[in-house]
Amino acid sequence: MAMTEVEKSIQEELSFPILLAERVIKFAKEAESFKPENNDLATQVAQTSQQLRVVARLTTASAVIYDRPIRRVTADITKSLDRVLALSRKCRHKKTNVLRHVLSIITTNDFKKVSNLLDSSLADVRWLLSIFNPDSENGTINLSLPPIASNDPILAWVWSNIAAVQMGRSEAAQDLALAGDNDRTKKVIVEENGIPPLLKLLKENVNSNAQNAAANALYNLADDQERVEAIANALGVQIIAKALSVAQIIVLGCIEDLCYWVVWICY
């Protein structure tokens, strides 16, 4: 029987591109050809690495952090750094023979392509930092579109709101509740691990507005067998039942509806 691969910690995920960036910078600075272009790439890589270190410190300082966008951005950056490394390695040796020259033909267009990739990577990391900053945009949730989600804006919207819910912000749960009848959005919320933060908000927040928002968001997700199973697998039945027993009158009806819906579909 094949063993299930253990997911790396978020710190491990971040450490790899940071170390890879150091190697890329070393190769770029040792380039024998296209030196100005390689120096520019080294600068871009250094900027990206610096921002990744800020993200790493953020994850270390926080007991619980929503890591889905971090993992996706980190994987994408690693791919970009691999391409930069491959290009810089070709520039380390002078063309001493015809065969090597043929096998390693480089054009300025190659540098433009990887430079654009690095620009996108840097923008992605800066976007990450913005969604984990509770004071960003004067307290509003950052709903800007990072390059990594340019072909799927819903993904960025879901990531931003789930990250805000994880930080206890009820307005983000209210936004997720607006998914309503949009099955595509609800599917993404579940796939991107949005259920545990909503349950956490329902369980730990004594604010009635926050509980009401979390219950509404979960209620809207609980109209499908697979999504209800995802709620149950996250210990949702126990958490909802507990919330029902201690809920204030103002949110009691909403949690009762959620509890009935989940239990009815589950059992």
C-alpha cells in the first residue's frame, strides 16, 4: 500500500524558494555573458526573496495562519526561480566551442520573459502580505487581483476573504455568505479550505454579528452532500451543536437552521 505523502509545514515550503533565490543570485553574479541582464535579474530575485522572508516571519509569529494562497504562490515562485537559474547557468561559461554555443543560444528576449515572471512573483508576494495585514487599505479587505489568479478572479476573492475570516473578521464571512446560489464559488470556498475558519469564527467569537455571518456562510455551503461531508469532517456537527447550546437569541434562529440542514443531509 502506498504511503500518503505528508504535507510540508508552511515554513519548509517558504524556506526552499528563499534558499533557491540565493543560489540564483550567485549564478547570476558569476555570469560571463549578458552581465547587465543577469545583474538585473539578481536584483529582482533579491527583492522577491526579501518579501518571502517577511512572509516567513509572519507565519512564524502567527499561531494559526491561512496557508493555501501562501503554498500556491510559493510553488509558482519556485517554478519561476528554476527558469531564472537555468538561464543564468547558461551564461556562466564563455562560448569556447561551437557545440556549447549551439546548445546554449540565448537572446535578450529570454531575459525579458523571465524578468516578467519575476515581476509577477514579486507582485504575488506583496499581495500575500496585504491580505494578512489587518490594517491594510484602512481596515478594508484587500480584493485586488494578483497575477497568480489573473485567469481565475474568484480564487483571489475567496483567498482574501478566507484569510480575513481566519483573523476573526465577520465582514469577510458576510462576503462569503453572498456566494448564494453560485456553485462555482462555493466549490472554490470548500476546495481552498474555507470551512475550518468559518467554524472557528462560529465557535470562538462571542460577537453575535460574527456568529451570524459564519452561520449564514456555512448554511449556504450546506446545500450539497459533498460540502456537508466536508463540514462534518471538520468537526462541524459538534461545533454547530455547541454553538446552538450557547447562542444568543439574536443568532439562535440562524444556527438552528444551519444545524437542521447539516444533520438532515448528513444523517
